[in-house]
Amino acid sequence: MKSFLHDSFFLDCATAERLYFEYAEPSPIIDYHNHLSPELIDKDHHFSDLAEAWLDGDHYKWRAMRANGVDESYITGDRSSGDKFQKWAETVPYTLRNPLYIWTHLELRRYFGINSLLDGKSAIGIFQETRERLQEPQFSTRGLLEQMNVKVLCTTDDPLDSLEHHRSIQQSGASLQVYPTFRPDRFLHPDTDTSYGSLVEKLSAVTSIDINSYQTFREALISRMRHFSSMGCRLADHGITRFRFSDFTYGQAEKVFGKVLSRQAVSADEGDLFRSALLFDLGQAYHAEGWVQQFHLGATRNNNQRLYDLLGPDIGCDSMGDYAPGTSLASFLSALDKHSSLPKTILYNLNPRDNALFATMAGNFNDGLTPGKMQYGASWWFLDQKEGIEQQLQDLSNFGLLSRFIGMLTDSRSFLSFPRHEYFRRILCNMIGRDVEAGLLPNDLAWLGSLVQDICYNNVKQYMGFHVSEE
């Protein structure tokens, strides 16, 4: 019987072990989509304890604690950090077979060298030991990232953000590269956001552009894009619940925006038309800037009205959606392609029933000029566990080119989440290693090792145009 998280966990054969230890494990990390705080990186923050580092903002853990009957005061409330950690530790044994169980213990091992199992009895000792270690220089935010060999981070940022912390990090001479990602979600929903008019006023103030029409509104957003570009931004990201692309005219878009300016209600159909125009215009602008556009599609958010009213969004009450995005997605990508302005694009689905749809949709719009231009993105959110990752890799292999895949990301708010790259890399190497030993792939370790390194690091480096020192 093998021990828990032994050196070769997830690696079922000798070929998988060689691929992982010789090729995947030494590869640096480029985490091109996460929700880490640029301010904490800029200040090289030291977390006071593991409760702050682990539990603040981590809706994965919050959902598990609620499911285990933990009172909200220990989750998002005002209980002490020690009490909150104790409740999380008591929950951990009940996360058995949930990815949180492996992630939790993997993070204790990789960052702190702690091999003990976390539970209610070990909680106090682990809390005290890690609290002391977190004050050491190598456990600052930058130190934690350096421990995992992270070379590049792309955070997720609002168009109105000043990006002052990105500028400060870049001016500090830090070897870690931290770039913003343009996330215009707030500007896409005039039909549901009652404060949309105020948002437009803020955009006008930040850009010094008198926004009196859809055209000037678009110009203001593009001016913010240029500001992001000046800070090294290479990506835009969009989290859209229901993707509905409809035919539009700019006259119609102007009419809808006129309602926004006059503080009139915008209908759902008008909102769809407005989003279609804006996403099309932004897509063209991304193409002109040489950016990559990302679409995270399929989440149904803020389902628990009671907790939403109490705590707001992003508190662990989101789930998979059940709508069909295929027709609208095809129309949108085709419209940009028709105008020769389709940027590099990454498509992420949240409902696993859409795997083949997204994988084959990406394959429709490659241009024969840019290898891997259209990406079927990494397993996202509820799918970033072993079975979800394996199925995404299988579907990508079946319908596209696994060899051009740009690999995994954390999509995380936690500075301790980077062993998830190891989690992914082991699964990838095991899938390829099994095929070799089953006679389904040639036993050419150099070729396969190069492919693994490409998926783990080289492909995304080339795709995004990052210049990274290998020292």
C-alpha cells in the first residue's frame, strides 16, 4: 500500500514518472489567469496566519464549510482567525475525495514541509507552526510565488483601475513579471446594473472624455485599453452568464446608450444588442492591440438571495449554468473573422456537457497562420479537479491539437494555490505515459518530453509573447 501523496501520486507507470520528474516538474510557471491582489504583491505582504492566507476570499473552502454545518460567523463573520482555522481544520477530513483534500495537504507539504494530516486535533499545532513560518522572508507574497518557480502572473483588473501597483512592481526591478488583464464585465450590463449611469460617469472622469454617445463611450474604453497596454497587458477577459450575440446596427446601439445617458430602463433584448455591439468593437480593438481575448462562459451566479443580500457577490453561491451558448458563440466569432479582426481567443466552459462543443468551436476559426490561435481553455472552476482535467485533455486531444495547448492556470485568489499546476502536470504526464505503455504512442521520451514542456510552459510563453529570463 502506497502512502498518501507519495512521490508518484497520480503517476501510474514508469513513463509517466519520467515525463513528470524530468520534464514537467522543472518547468517554470506562467499563470495567465488569476485573481491575486496586485497590491499585496507590490507591498510584498506577509500574511499574519494561515487563516488569512487560506480562508479570506476562498469560496471553495467556504462552500465546503457550509456543507459541513459550520456557522457563517466562522466563515465570513467576525470570529477570530484561530477559531476560523479550527473550523476549517475540522472540515478538512470531510472533504475526502473532493480536490480540496489533496490541495490542502499538497500546499502544507510544498510550502511548509508539513506532512501531517490536517484535522481538528492537529489544527492548533499547524496553525502555530505556519504562523511563525509566514513571517520569514521567503513566505512573503513574492517569496511564496518564487518558491513555486512562478515567472509571470496576469491578474484580473477593472478598466477603471489606475494600475498603480502594477507600475510599482515593474519599477521595483522584481524578477517576477506581473501584468494586468482587462476585465470589462461591469460595462456589459446596462440592462441589469442599476448603477450603470454612474459607472459611465466614472469612466468619463478617468479618461477626460465627454461621453455623450455610444461612439464616445467606446473611445473611452479603448483609451483605457491603451493604458493597460502601457503596463504590459496582453489579455482581456469576460465572464458572461448567458452569451447572446445578435445582429445589430450602430444606430440601435446609440439608441440604447441614449437610454443609459437619460437614466431610462434598458430591456433584456436591448441589453443583448448593446453587448453584441460592444463585444464586437472590443474584439476588433483587442485584435489591433495584439491581445488575447478570453471568454469564461456558463456560470449561474449569486443563486442564494439571502446570502447575496447579506454578503454580496463572490461568496460561494455560484453554480454551473444550463443554457446552450453554441449558436451565439459561432455568430460572434464568425463576425470578427469576417472582418479579419478575430484576435487570439481562449474559450472556457463550466458545464462539462459543453466540452465537445467548445473544443470543436475553437477549431472552426483557426487561420492557418498562428499555431494554436483558437484555444479550448483549461478546466475551469468546478472542472479543475482530476476527472474534469482528464476529460478536458481527452476532448482537446480528440477534436484539436493537444500539442498546441497553453496549459493550466490557477484562477485563484490564494497565494498558496500554485501546487495546482503540479496537480495538473501530474495528470497530463500520466495520461501520456499510459498511452505509451499501452502502445498507443511511440516510446520516444525526448519528443514526448518536449511536448510536455510545451504544454506546461513554452506554448503559453510564445502565445502571449512573454520574454522570460530562464535564470
